[in-house]
Amino acid sequence: MSLPFNVQRSGSKFGLDDPMSEDPGLFNLSRSERYMAFGACFVVGLVLSVLGTVLIFSGHMAAFAVCYSLGNVISLLGMGFLIGFKRQFKMATQPVRLTAFLIYIGLLIATFVTAFTLKIGVLCLILAICQFCALAWYSASYVPFGRKLIKNLCGACARAI
């Protein structure tokens, strides 16, 4: 399978390393199998998140928390198939991402606790929205100027209000 850009084992013509060349992951999959696993995780995660969102409107807080949070985690784990789970964890714990990663994990736990023990629907929804924002901020750290883009968009929205 060829990629639409020129990536070599030692790096691309832009001097970037091929993230899939170092760690084949836990399952020793081929490049195309890793793409398929990533795609499957993304689709399953998206379906679970959407299902969770639908469940919140029917008043099923625990089911919402499980589906929504599990969907986000599965989508995030899908990236491990692309770059390797070990490398993904190392990248997640780098100083530039560590705070966002820990906030995301904390909000994930808080969403479960709120749904299963406190059973406060509005708080559960607020935590899920915060969880989404933390995941977006964490994910943006992988995109060049991603966080700057989010800051600019939020600033533009605030000025429009």
C-alpha cells in the first residue's frame, strides 16, 4: 500500500519521521492492517459516543456515561494502532500534553462517578462536555498550531458574543 506522500523509513523529504516505522504495536500488524484497526476503533468509538449522546436524552445516565466515555477511549486507543501503544503513552506523558492527558483521565473518572454514584444528570452532562474539551485540547497538541487554532476560534466566538 503506498501513501499519498513520500515517507521513508528514516524520514520524509520534510525531515519528519514515519511514526509507524518504530513500533509495530502489540499485535505485529502490517501497515494496512494497522490502518484498518485504527479505522475500526474510530468508527466504533464514534458510534458509541453518538449512542451515549442519544441515551442522555432518555434519562439513562449510567448508560450515557459508559457509552460516551468508552467511545472516546476506544477512538483514542485507535491511534495506538498507528504509532504503537508504547510510543503513544510516551507522547501522552510529554510535558506539552501531560496536563491535558491527566485532566482528560480525571474527567473520565469523574463522569463515571457522577453517573453511577451521584446520579446527577446535569453534572454528568457538564463533565462529558468538559471531557470532550479536554480530549480536543489533548488531540490538538499533535497538530501543528492546533492549540493556537482552538485559542483563536474561542477568542473569535467570545468577541462575537
